[in-house]
Amino acid sequence: MQHFQSSPTSLHSRLHIIYLFVLLITIAACVPSSPSPDTSSHTPTADTLQIAVNANKTLTTIPISAFGMNTAVWDNNLLDPEIPGLLRQAGVTMLRYPGGSTADVYHWKDHTTTQGKDYINPNTNFDAFMKVVQQAGAQAFITVDYGTNKDGIGGGDSAEAANWVRYANQTKNYGIKYWEIGNEVYGNGSYSTRWEADLHAEKGPAAYANNVLTFAQTMKEVDPTIKVGVSVTAPDLSSDQQMMANWNPTVLSIACSQIDFVDVHWYPRWHDQDGGGPDDQLLSRTMGVPAMIQHLRGEIAQQCPSRANKIEIFLGEVNTDIAPKQRVSLVNALFLADVYMDWLGSGGTNVSWWDLHEGIQIAGNNRSAYGSTEYGTLGMLSNGDCKNGICQPSPNTPFPPYYGLQMLTHLGKPGDQIIAATSDVGLVRAHAVKQANGNLALLLINKDPSTTRMLKIVLSGYKPASTATIYAYGMNSSTISSNPVQLSGATFTQTLPHYSLTTLVLTPGK
């Protein structure tokens, strides 16, 4: 992980301004007076607008790599016995290791960091991690050390990476497919900022790409079936990304022949020009996801025309960087569910949340972010950390983003088909999945902080049975609830509480 990643491009900013204009019109008459959880009763607003679902229009099939989570060697709770069960219940299909920037100083064989300068839990070695992966029914996503050799006198060693592949896939038969060369290497000092360890004498995109060729060839000599990925920047034309504009084209043009996926990291940050509050800004960011994917796909097509269709696009890290307490709020759960489905529905093949556990962050200036907590953390589960007399809950207590991810287990799983769904209401997002068992699931996200909606749902190409199941998570929820609901055919109405996730699972009618 790195905290310098900006959010939307200037194009995206314009999209967001339009989105926020719609938002202001929608909520002008009923802006909440407090960001704390609202326990009052709201009469649903009946809308003539609708959600349209076309079961005959398939966008993509959910890949096995879709639902990712970041883990780290410094996580003191990674090996807790309840972790595999919690990961299974959240539908996690891929676990990334050894942990963001730590990867560029981590030496897998003896479970150490370069010159021992970075803390790691002595028990979270590679085999221990793989036990968690296997118990969770997931697959591994490994980032090899590009930045440093063990002695701390040079860059990462391609032989060390190849030996890791050999041990994993030949000695242990783990069958790991996805191997990334370095983490956020563009942050190695090639530009004005530096957060990533890299002791190579030469830096910059060309140096990285040429070294990638050596790494990839050495690793694929051991196992030709693996997929090798590279670190690329998010398509963002804000000030720091303009400076990095040559990174992606240079890396792709040189390393094209040996790479199988690209990995971008995205932490939406506050933009003064976007206006609105922190929650408005975060929830609007997903509107730019299709353009992000399109931009990346265009770069790949231009630089790797012969292999463009074979190169996958990963979102290897994502979380909010707008306000600390937002990270443990209901708003982040809405953002998570929306960004996973927008990314996958737009052609991405992996989204990996940052991360499983992390230390506490005292809130500071939250710009009126929703919620009443006095702290934040990037962890999806609590680690019980305390600071200044303020503590996270007991270890492995789920925060709201966990339930945002778990909600997706009711929507779809790998092998199911994402189908077309549109919403006429700017603050209501719709995602639909036709499941392999014949069911149709519809996720509705009401991003309005104060207005409960009653919307018309119109299905095309699918005749539902009269009884369905509704799953709900929202204000004051401690977990996802489920209840039966009666339908009146392929057109029906559904109430969506303000700030809520609602999933309807329909079975086929006769």
C-alpha cells in the first residue's frame, strides 16, 4: 500500500461534478443535520423512475480471481483460528501476500526483511499463509521482492523469485498462478515522491520493464503456466499522475511479451474542486470506474496489440483515503460493494481490499464523515489495537466493509454471469447477476443519506417465482438480515432504506 495515490482524473472529476450536481438536487430538501447514525423513521419516497434488469444481456462472467483480500506478514492476527471461516463467509477467493510495500523488502525462504529493518510476525511465513489460503478455499496472489536483495546492497534478485515459484509449485504443489513483480514500483523515487524500497542503480519505467523481462523469463522457466503481473499507475491525470504519465506506456511497450496482468492500486482522496462532503465524494468515485478500465484497456491495446485480450486488469489494493473514520463506516461498505461490482462488470478480473487487519488511526479532521467512531483503520477486521485511550473492538470483529463484501456472496460467485442493470435514480446503483443455478440476484445500493426510496423494478428476459429472498444491511445493522418477500411478477416495487445495501434473490417461475 502507499498513501500517495490520487483519485479521479480530470475527466473523472468532470463526471464527478455532474454526479455531485445530481446529488445536491436530490438531497437539497433533506440534508441530515448530523453524520451520526439516523434512528428516526422515514416515509419512503414513491418514485416513477425505475431499475431495469435485462437478463438477456450478459456483461461478463465472474472470474475465480474476483474477490480478493490483502494480507501481510506483519499481521499478528492472520493465523487466528477463526480467520479461514470469516474469509469463507465473506466469499474471498484470492489472498494477496506478503503485504503491500513490505513485499519489496521481504525474503520468503527465511521469512525476514532486508537487514531486518521491518517488523514481521515470526509465525506468518509462506507455508503458514498457504494453510490459511487452503482452509479458506481461496487461491494465492504473490508479490515478489523486486526492490532489495537480502544484504541490502542492490535490487531484488530474480533467482530468489524463481526459487519461490519452484518451492511453491513444484516442491509443495500449491499451484499458485498469479505472481506480481514488485509493489507500486513507480513510487521508488523515479518521480518526485518515494515510498517504495528499490536499491536498483537505475530507476524509472524503462529500467523496471527491462528487469521485469529478466524476472518473468526466470520465473516462467521454472513454471511456464504461471501468470506474471506488473505494477502500473491508476489512470489518473491529477497533478502527481501527470508526472507519471510515461510509466504505463513505457512499462507495457517493453515488458508486453512476458506479462499476463497489470495491477493498479486506488485510494480515493479528498478533492476540494469536487465539492460536497467526504461521503458524497467517496460514493461518487465509483462512477469513474468504467472510464478507468477503458483507459487501461486502451493503453494495453496500444502498447501490446498482439496480446491485449490476454492481459488481465487487477485492482490489487483499494480503500478510502478521504477520512479515517470513514474506513470503518457504513459508507465504506456501500463503496466496497459498488467498486467490486463496477470493476468486475467493466472487465476487471480482481479486486483486493486493503486489508485484513491494521492498526488504529485516530480520526482527526473527518470533514463531517458519517458515523460516530473516534478512530479509523484500514483493516476489514479489528485487531484490538489501542491509541490514546481509544481502542478497536476485540480482535476479528468485522467492520461494516466486511458486510459489504459478504453481501456480494448473495449476489454472485465465480462462474455466474453479470448482466445489465440500470437505474434512473442517480443515488441508487444497481448490479445484477444471473447465477449458474438459474436464480437471478439484484443488488441495489441507496447512496442517499436521508431519503428512503420505493422504486419500480422491471425485469426483461426473466420470469420470477412469486416468492424471493431479500438480504439487507444498512443503518443500525449489526449483520446482514434475510427475509422472504412476495413478488407480483416481472414488474414490482422495492423499498430501499437510505444508506443501505439490498440484495434480492429471485428463483425462476414456471
